[in-house]
Amino acid sequence: MSDLTHFDGSGNAHMVDVSAKSVTARVATAKGHVRMARETLAMITQERAKKGDVLAVAQLAGIMGAKETARLIPLCHPLPITKVALTLTPDSTLPGVQIEATVKTTGQTGVEMEALTAVSTAALTVYDMVKAVDKAMEIGAIRVVLKDGGKSGRYEAE
């Protein structure tokens, strides 16, 4: 357990002390998708969902999710987020919606969890808004594709 920073020497969970870390610009991008029936995707893109504009509501939900990450994930630090950019792109080859979130901050720890939470919250919102017509939707492939800043430097997924 010594390599896992959220555990102390005795194996107890704890919030990492980042006070000695340098304040640097940090960014993280996460992606994911919601796979659905073609008819459901058409309903979303044609804005025929009874609950309203699915993509606009999910985009706002993703932004809000990023801002609430420290309240949802027990050992995450509350961070001064400086930017959240979220895109939801209809994809007929999936079929479904591709979701990408980029989160930025200047601080002592990264924003990977905020980017992942943004994607997850947006995906859950898409599901919630159209579940009445497509209960078989699948949320998947949520992952960090870019992380930059801090001591560990840059990571880009292949």
C-alpha cells in the first residue's frame, strides 16, 4: 500500500497533504460515451425529447458535476477550478453521444477527478432524460485521455 498516496503507513485512508507541492497550471481531459438506439439518438438530435434539450442540459450538468467533485469523492481536495469545457457530440456510428470534458486549475493537485466527474455526470444526465424511451442505453469508456501539470508531468492516452 505504500505506493498508494491515499493510504497512510498503517493502511488507513487519508487525504493527501499537498501543502508542500508547487502551485502549477494543471489540466485534465476525460472522455466517455452513451450508446443508444438509433431512434433515441434521432430524438435527441431533433430535440424531440419530452424533458427538453438533452445535450444542453447534460452539458450544464457536467459543468456542475466538475464543480461538486470534492463533495462526491471523499478524498478529493476542493479546487479553485478556472475552466470547465464540455462537449457532447452525436455519433451515428456508435450510435450515441460522445462526451469530452476539459478542466483547468492553478493549484497544488490535478483535476483528473473533476474531468471524470464531468463526463460521468453528463452521461448520467443523458440517460436520465431519455430513459423512458430507451432503458438499454450503455454508459462506457470513461477515462482520462490527457493530464498535464505538476510533478508527474504530462500523460496522453494512446
